[in-house]
Amino acid sequence: MNEENVAVKDTNPSVKKKKRMNPNLYSALTLVLAYVMMIIGQLLGYFMLPVKFYMNLDAKWIFIFELYFSFIGIHVVFLLYTLAFNRDVFKSFLPGKDNGNTLKMFAWGTVAGFRMNTACVIIALIHGDIHLSVGRFEIGYMLVSFLFVLIQSAAEEVVTRGFIFQRIKSRTNPWFAAFANAALFAALHLGNPGVSKIAIFNIFMFGFALSVVMVFTNSIWYCFAVHTAWNWCQNIFFGLPNSGLVSQGSFMHLDAARASIFYDPHFGVEATVSTTLVLLGLIRFFAYKYARKPSMATAGMTYSEPSAAELVNTETGIAGSEASDETIEQIEDKATSDELSAKMSDTTGIEESE
């Protein structure tokens, strides 16, 4: 009788566990899927370009429309796909304190991107590798160009630190996901003009550094901001090559340049030692900042300040995840009983002395 019940239970399809795909195969298919979807998104983006509107404008406007705005199609493809098939990934793009996507994080990411790129440019200036002249500052063009660069930079982050990182992390671990998406991110730039070995290495480092940010904060908005500020700062503000592509309209203009470890005439500051150093600095900052929270490094969780319950549990040696109202009540009851005992002993002492 027992053997028959076991046989029925084993052959019942309703109780069979769904077999999961091999993590390595799943990761490889994720990379292929992301690449195919990105191509579809780029094609869609070109169809979405308002060609009749911008073709009569200056060359600088044509440049930012075709180079930056065209990435809008990637947003459409990936957001629709994740909304339909990967809700967890889709939710990671939405605003919220739980996933670190706040205006505060976006603002800090913007500041970080500006500071890192400006530091690299200043080093090249001090070393005498570049000479810049100041042009005309057009506030309208600057604001619109920043928005368009945000579209392009955020699209690359949606593909890499968003889609690829989140999916691979769910089946493997955050650090393997960080390496995998950074490798694809670097591979996507192999065809850029003037690319070199150190340029590809730094692009990989850029992707890995932002993956470290994701591991510790889970804030894709911070990655959006850093990437946008970096690209806009060097391409639109300083007028230097962005991954080998020179802007047709910028606030500053490059008058002369020479090759050195701090500047590449073909690829700009991205192919220099200074970029390597600032990216290592970003990695060190987040690793040091969250070194006291090892659980985040393994789970990719968002850090939050400990609650009163967690503080109580820390003092009693109980793990934060095991906090309970019952434990706190026990502590409070113990404290109350101790106070009563002390008062009773004091009363007893007075009576004896009398």
C-alpha cells in the first residue's frame, strides 16, 4: 500500500519539481538574448528618429539625435520584455528606496561622473597633453544634449547592469554577474574608432566598477547618472572624444593634443592611466563604504540603517534577522523585574535596620 502511494506520488506531474536550466547555460543565453534585443532596439530607435524635424538643424543637433537619441528604441524593447517576462528585473528600473533608485542617488551619481571625468581632463591639461579653448555656452543645447546623453547612457545600463546583471545574479552570484556584463560591455566597443587595448580594459573596468555599485547598493539610477555625466562631460562640455566619437557641438574645443599615458588623441581620456585610477577609486570607495555590511556583498541587498529592534538584538548577541517582538518584551520584563527586586531589597534593608 505504501509502495503504491509512493509510485503514484512520483508519477504525478502536479508534484514534480520544475527542472531549472544550468546556470552557465542560462548566463550564456542571457548574453545572447541581450545582444539580439539590443540590435532590435537600435533598429527600432532609428525608425523612431524624427528625421524631418532635425535634418534642417545645425550639425550639432543632427549629431546628438543620431548618436544619442536613437538609443530610445533599446529602452522600449527591454522595458516591454522585462514587463512581460522578467517582472523582478523590470521593478529594478522603477523608483523606490528599497532598490536605491532615488533622486538623491541619481544626484550623487551625477556628481561622481563629473568629478571623475573632470579629474582625468585636468591631469591631461596639467601634463600639457591637451589645449582647450572656451566656446559659446548655449543653455538650451546643453540641457537637451544632457537629456539625450541620458537616453543613450541609461540604455547601455539597462542592457548591462540592469538586464544582464540581474538575470545572471539570480542564477549564479553577483560577482560572476558583474564580470559577465562588464565583459559584454567592453566587447560592444571593440568596433569604435581609435580603440586600443587600454581603452578596452578601461571600458571593462568602467562596467565592472558600476557593477560593484550594483552589488552594494542595487541602484541602477546611480549607474545611469555616473554614465551620463561621464559621457556628457567629456563629449559635450570639454569637446573630447567619447569612446572615439567627437561631438559636433561642445562648450569647449580641443585645439591641440599629443599622445601620452594621460591622453589618447584618438580615444581621449578613456584610454589613459588616469581613467584606470579613478575607476579603481570608485571601486575602493564602495567596497570600503560597505565593508561593514558583508551580507550585501553576497546578496546584493540594499543597506538600511538598523532599527531599534536590531540594535537591541545586537546588544544581546542575537542576529538581526532573528529579531522579534517577543525578545524585546522579554528584555523589558527582565529589566522591570530587576528594578522591582532592587526596590524590595532596599525596603528589606530599611526594615532590618529599624
